[in-house]
Amino acid sequence: MRYETERTGRRGHPDSTTDALARGLGVFSIALGLVEVVAARSLTRALGMQGNETLVRLYGLREIAKGVGILASNDPMPWMWGRVAGDALDLATLATGLEGDNPKRDNVMLALASVAGVTALDIYCAQTLSRESPTPLPPMRDYSDRSGLPRPPKAMRGAARDFEAPRDFRTPEALRPWTSSRPDGAGREQPA
Amino acid sequence: MKALVWHKPSDIRCEEVPDPKIEHPRDAIIRVTTCAICGSDLHLYNGYMPGMVNGDVVGHEFMGEVMEVGPEAKGALKVGDRIVVPFTIFCGECEQCRRGNFSVCETTNRNREVAAKAFGRTTAGLFGYTHLTGGYQGGQAEYVRVPFADKTHIKVPKSGLTDEQVLFLGDIFPTGWQAAVQCDIEPTDTVAIWGAGPVGQMAIRSAVLLGAKQVVAIDRVPERLDMARAGGAVTINFEEESVIERLDDLTSGKGPEKCIDCVGLEAHITSHVDSMYDRVKQAVMAESDRPHVLREMIYVCRPAGTISVPGVYGGLVDKIPFGASMNKGLTWRMGQTHVNRWTDDLLRRIEEGQIDPSFVITHTQPLERGPEMYQTFRDKQDGCIKVVLKP
């Protein structure tokens, strides 16, 4: 669990949005890992990268481990950076599928785009978590009793009406309302 | 003596500097008992005001005990007097002073020619606030030379008031008060105040005391909004809701009659297009100030309303919708505060218990911790709203 920092508007609250995103990515990580472990042969065939089944299964185990790490830890931040590193490895491996005359080149391009999208999400999530505090900030100071007035503000409203604004600080006569709103009724009359 | 010395942006240090001396018959030397960091000091700290020189002593909110009096100030002050020093230095004799326009005194800025080049005409000398305003040493120090001391002081009566209760007569209280007075508040008025820092807090209380129907405070810092509510304001957190929509809701779609800018040139950078535009222009030195608040006030203010600007601006602003301002017939009032014009009245209100300005103090520290308190105040850490320093 990470907390928003002093610089953020909510300061010190658990950041449930980023936390939820991290956990969502954890679930995704486990799901992707299971697919890689169980259907490694189908995946390599679809990508025209046969012969890499063992590597894909190892990547799958890595994904599962990171997903479990994200979901089980109190602080998902290091695991999220681990996902970013794994994404880089995935992108590099997929890029080898573009070499030569791979007939499934289009599928590889599609997979690269998908992994790039997830990478962007992982980086955003990891960066946000890194900026936040791992411990709650001290509670906000309470200034609700700092009125500076001897009675509630409502009772003090107009207490300085005895103050007479200097002539050069008054609203120009031409801009004053025709009908005075002053309670004493002073001011100009409505023209006939 | 010890003093807070400006070296470069974000570099203020507590150092030993030479003691001040009487330089003119109208001078006095005071031993500072309490001083404060003002929001406008942050413009120096952040490097947005031109004219600072490495080695300048900063600070323009201070008070203390008179230690030495020049021969021409003896009629007005004596050793042992307890005084608050207004941040504007004034002679009391020039044409502007005779009109009560002390912040544009024609005499006290000893760098008048430079000021006239920047502003067209000179303004008054200020303590610890650039060489454009005279290059006078400031009051975040153990001792200060007060020029034109026979006029530039507010005598504290022997009525048991604490330093904390009267210190802000030197700047933020009269500044918030003048901002509200400039609005010539009617009992039917909604007064919207941008910025709930120290001056904003004083403007809120002033508008309440002067009888505004409704006071609205706009900020983003929860503690500041909390303190604004305590003073009687309805609050808008501009990071959580639309300022314009909420002000429309609060004024039956007509807008506030009176708008006060207590933010100035360093408006927070938001996701608004104009705000980002200002930041980019500022970064490439094509604009000195960020006037987002001015634009928002012009847009939202009720036609024939008043805009009051106590917030400090330093130079050039861009993309001001002046057509809207002209066509809506808005009245503009602005300027540095004519402090002593208001202080007799405000001191009486403090003595009578109508207001206790010390409510705004959130941090009190020794002078030596001034540099780190600048950072705490700038970054709004630890619920910091107003820092008081004890030399």
C-alpha cells in the first residue's frame, strides 16, 4: 500500500487508484504466465518462432512469479519495476521474430504493439508508485479553530461597519447602484 | 549580528553581517524582537524579482525595540519605544505622502532612477526587497536601520499586546484590509478571494468585518482552506472543482461583485491551457509573471464589479482579456499597501478584541532556522501558512 504525498491534493491518503491498477496488472501477469506455460507451442506457432517453447514457458513462470509478488506484497512498487524489466525482455525476444522471412511477421508486429501498450501502463504505474510515500504522512493540521475573531464569523459580519472608507477608496459615484443597498437607506434615489 | 542573507535563488543563509549604524539624522536603529517571512519574500527566494544582489539582507515584516535615534527623529521616537515597522518606507512630506499614498512616496527610494526606468516613475523604498526599491537591508536580522524613522513606524501602546498580535500591522493585516477596502464592500456583495495564504486569510476576515454578504476563498491547500472556513469563507478547492461553475452556483449565475487577487505573479501551474502557456513563456524569458488569476477574475467578475490586486506582480503579463474587462466596465484597484494609512484604525480593532491577527501563525522558530523555514513555507509542508522568526 502506498500513500499520496504532501505535494498531492489529497496528501497522505492511500492511493487506491494506482494500487488497484497495480493489482490489475498483477492478475494480468498471472493470466498471461499461465497461457505461456500451458500453450507455449500454440504461441510460438502463431508467431512463427517455433523452437522457443522452453523460453516461452520460462517467461510464463516469470510472469506468474511477478503477478504473485504484486498481489501478495504490501508494497507492489519493486515488483512493478520488475514487470517493466520483463517487458523489455519480451520486446527484445519478439523483435527477433521480425528477422528473416518469418511468414507470421504480422502476428509478431501485433504482439509487439500489445506488449508496448502494456509496457507503457507498467511504466506509468511503477513511476506513480515510486513518487508516493511508503508510509502514511502525519495527519493534516486542524485549523478549524483559527478564526482570529472573538465570536463566530456570522456574528462578526459587519462589525467594522463603523469604518469609513477614504474618499479616494470609494467606488466612483458614477458606478454606484442607483438604488442603494445600504441598510440605512442612504444613497442615491432611483431616477424618476 | 546575525541576519538572513540572500545569495542566489533558493539560497538564503543565516550569517554574520556588520551591525547597522545611523547614516542619516532621521534614522533609528531597532533591535528586532520578532519578524516573519512574507509570501512576497518567496518571490525573491524563487528568483522572480529582478534587482537582488548577493549579500542582501531580506525581510520586511518585523518589529522591535528602539535602541538608537537620529537627532531629527527624536521628536517622534525615543530609546526603548516598542515599534512595528511598516514595509513601505515613507517621508510623510512629499506630495504622495500628503495624499496618504505612502507606498508611492517620491522621496524614500534611493534608487529612484532605476525604479523610474522600470516603472516609468519611482515608488517608495521598501525593506529587503531588491535594489529597485532602494536596496535597503531587511528585517530578518537582529538589528535594523530604519530610515525616515520619525514617520516609518507604528508605536505599540503599553496595553499588554504581544508581538504576535501586532507584528502583522507592518504588512499582511493592512494589506488584506486595503484589498477589502479597495472593494468598497456593500452588504449585498459576494467577495471572491483567490489565494488563502496569509494575505488571503487577512482579506477574508477584513471582508467579513466590513460586512460582505458572502466571502469565497479559492485555493488548493487543504489546511489553508480549513483556516479560510474558520474565518467565515465558503471555500473552493480549484483542484477538485471548477472555480467558475462553483462561483456561478454561489451567485445565481451572475458572478461575484468583488474579486481579490491574493496570489500574484507565481500562480500555481494547473492543467488549464493558459497556465501551461504562462509557464512555457516564463521558462523562455518571454513573460515574467503568471497571471492566470487575473484572467479568471476578469472572466468571472460581475459586470460593473471591482477587481482588487494586493498580490505582487513584478513585470510583464500576457494574454490579459482586457476587452472583457473594458466591456464589463470593471474597476481595477491595486498597489502596494499604504500601511500607515490604516494602522491607527487596525491597532484600535486589535486592542478592542475585534480581531487577533496571530491566528495565522503556524510556525515559530529561531532566526537561525530561517533558511529551512523558507523552504517549508514555499513547499507548503507541515501545514505551514505563516512563519514567525525570533532573532
